[in-house]
Amino acid sequence: QVQLVESGGGLVQAGGSLRLSCAASGRTFSSYTMGWFRQAPGKEREFVATISWIGARTKYADPVKDRFTISRDDAKNTVYLQMNSLKPEDTAVYYCAAGKNRVLFVTTTQQVDSWGQGTQVTVSS
């Protein structure tokens, strides 16, 4: 029901920052818990951050905690991922995700209803 389009990826030096955006259309955006996942070459897609559809509560994967911030602007149907203090190991394709119906936090791929197309983030050393 929801279509997601990511933007904001690119090449950045280690220690730098990027902000990813995910624009949604379709079902009412505020009804979805949203998340960010990432996948590096040769690795499984892994959870990065999530923000709930009730109360905008957040959870983060340990490797990004205190460096990344997820937020949402329901009026603009957009979710963001602010990435600070980037490290080479953050290099991956980043995917926006909408959780299945009534999922409060989306932290596993099993909980995802819709995926964005992905945006490449490359962090140079």
C-alpha cells in the first residue's frame, strides 16, 4: 500500500555526515512504523533504526547508537536518517522500510511490508 523512495546517499569522508530521506505515498504515512536497514556486499540486510507509528519512539542498532538519529515528519510524509561520525564500516546500501500493519517497531526484515529502492552510502577512510 505504501511506496517509498529514498534519497540523500553519496560519498563522504570518515567522520562526516549525511542525511537520508524517505518519501512515502499511498496509505496514510502516520499509520506506519518506519525503519532503516542497510546491506553491505556479502552481508545480510541488517536493522539500523526504527521510529514507531504511535508516539514516534525510536530504537537503534548498537553499531549506530549515539551516531545516527531517525525522525519523521508526518505532514511531509517523510522519514529521515541523520548519520553523523560516519565510519567506513557504515558503507552499504540503505533501505527505507515500512512495517507491517500494527507493527510498533520494525527491527527485522520479517516485519517489513514495503521497501524503498535503496540509496548507496559510501564512507571513505
